[in-house]
Amino acid sequence: MIRCFEMTDLGLMSYFLDIEVVQHNDGIFISQKKYASDILKKFKMEHSKPIFTPIEEKLKMTRESDGKRVDSTHYKILIGSLKYLSATRPNIIIYGVGLLSRYMEEPRVSHL
């Protein structure tokens, strides 16, 4: 490729598109620890308690809600951030984000 394209060798990759890359002899490991931390800070949740499941058990959601409307742009940014986080953590993110993304047009908050 160096013969065909002008390029510079910058060494081993360590960070690319908010994905941290650690390369060892026994494998390549990727994570988004900093990105996840940045999401928590951006949405003022950095002091939240960690939980095992990303969505409340037996949560019932409907489109017909009398709840308070929330800013759909803010909600869409949050869902998009979580979808990108699923690049490295699909096991804990996909179901919850998929469920929440169904309500992106008119997100509402309701307390049961």
C-alpha cells in the first residue's frame, strides 16, 4: 500500500472513533470505557449507581402515555450514543436501546 498511497506509519493503533484499542501478543482488546464515561457526564449521570441489567425488569412501556413530554432531540442524542456504545458491548445494550428507540418520536416520562 505504501507504494500506491502516500502514508505515514504511526505505530500501533490505540484509539479510533471513540474505541480504545489495546494490542498484546495474545490478542487485540477493544473497549469504550472513556466513551461510556463521557456519555454519563454528558447526561449528568456520572454519579448513578451501576446495575446488572440495563433496563428495569417487567417495565411496561406504551405509546399512549399521559406522561410529561421530554425533549425529543435530547432523547435521540442519548439513544444514538447508546447505540454507538453497543459496538463493544452488544450483550448489555442492544435490548434496552432497541426498546427505548421505539419511542423516539414522542418520548415521555411517566411514573408508575
